[in-house]
Amino acid sequence: MEFNGIPLHPLVVHAVVVFAPMSAFFGVLYAALPRWRWAVRWPLVAVTLIAVLTAFVATLSGEDLATSRGLDARAAVQEHQDRGELLRNALLTYTVLVGLAAWRLGGPSGLISGKGERPARGGVLTLATTGLLVVGALVVGATVFLAGDSGARAVWGG
């Protein structure tokens, strides 16, 4: 897979490196600041969807790049592929958590009109959703780092 003569993988990877941590950051904000949920909800959902879609494209284009260049046998490339697949799966799981949180977690609006306000629900499910969202965000952050680090080592050595 190429775009204008350049392998697609390094281009798409940069989108994942930007949007996945941004999604994790918004997820923590959404969980920790109920007063700002009205403003963070849709950016969180949008950025998470972009992150998971670009992760899928990065996985496919990376596999294609490794096959076309005969890099599959290298241990560093294999480690990067494994960590990239882990990131893709972590983002897929996190996307489900974000959808659950966007649906389940409410809070007051910061607007005078009250637009965007959703009733706050209490209970164990709300607490579990909040906790899982934070854990998912931390896992996404860690796996982005691991996949990126292994990719850099595969390309640049070290």
C-alpha cells in the first residue's frame, strides 16, 4: 500500500500516534471532570473513532509493507507487529468503553441554557464505567508507547 509513491504505513502511524493519546487524554478528562462531560463527550467519541480506524489501517499497511519488503523474518519487525496488533485490540476495546461512557455518564452543563446536560446517574455501574474508562485510557497510552518504541527500534536500530 502506497500513497504517492510513499509507503502508507509511516504516514498512517503518525495519525495513530496523535489521535490515540489524545483519545486517552479526553477519556481521563471525561471520567474525572463530570462538570465538563457536556463539552468533552463528542470530541472524545470522534477522536476515539479516528484513532481506532487509523490503527486498523496502520495494521493492514504495516503487514503489507513487511511482506513486500521481506521484513517478516526480522525479530524487531515481528515485535513491532505484535505490539501494533496489541494497540489495535486495546483501541477496539477502549472504543467500546468510550461508547458505554458516552451513553452512561452524565453531568451538568457549563452553559447557562443547560444545553448538553444529562442527568447524573449514581450506582455501581457508573463507578465501574468511570474506572474502566480510566484504565482503558492508561492501557491505550502504554500500548501506543510500546508500539511506537518497537517501531522506531525496528527502523533505526537500538
